[in-house]
Amino acid sequence: MGTWDIGHFDNDTAADFAYTLDETVMDQRENLIRTTLTRTVQTQDYLDSSDAVEAVAAAALVAAQCPDGEPITTSYGPNEALPVLASDLRTLAVEALDRVLAGESELAELWDETPEGPLWRQIVGQLRATLDSQPELQETPAARDLTY
């Protein structure tokens, strides 16, 4: 499988995706991420492991820009800066991760065959939770005390 660890970029396919992203001109990087996530969501049949790995990596990049997101610090991730990504990518990334974790997903099947499968599912689930969390609106004292 070309995988050396459980992280989002700790495999050959994700590292290649990061390289492709680095080689893509700045104003097209968001489009590459969007296309990767969309391809995964729109897959009707069996989801190939390579597509799923790229989707997880793309989702990690989107999550890194969320308020509670983990920055991508691995040397296998992109070296070049990303633009601020559109907020609608969060929803698309959640849908892609749901597809990766569902039945008919080669990547999920491969991980489920290993002792690390439950940990991989937990890590991807945490990534999904970061993407799916909505910042709570905090009521300010001034707004609460207004009378009309």
C-alpha cells in the first residue's frame, strides 16, 4: 500500500498529492482540493484506495484552516502555502470523509484488515469532527442587556 504510518500524509499517494499541490499555481490550488473531494463524493461504485487517500489528505488541508484544526507539520505534506480556502469546502470534505469511511471503500477495507484499523478510523473521525464543528455564537453582555 506504500504506507509507512497512520497520518494523513504518511503514504506515497498522499505525499504525491502534496507534491502536485505544490506544483500547482496558487490560484488553482483550491480547485485541486475541491476536485479531489468532489471526485470522492461522486464515486458511486467501489472507491479506489488512491482516491480515498487523496480525499483524506485534501480534507486534512481544509481542516487545518478551521479554528480548532491541526496544522500540517509533516514533511510529506505541502511545502508551499495554500490560499485561504472557501468555507463550503468544509461540508464537501465531511461528505468525502463519510464516503471514505463507508462500505465500498478500499482504503477503509485495507485499514480494517490491520491492527491499526480502529485507530485510523478514530483519527479520520477526529478530522471529520473538526470539519463538522460549527463555531458557537457567543452572546455578548451588551447584546443580552439590550431592551427594545
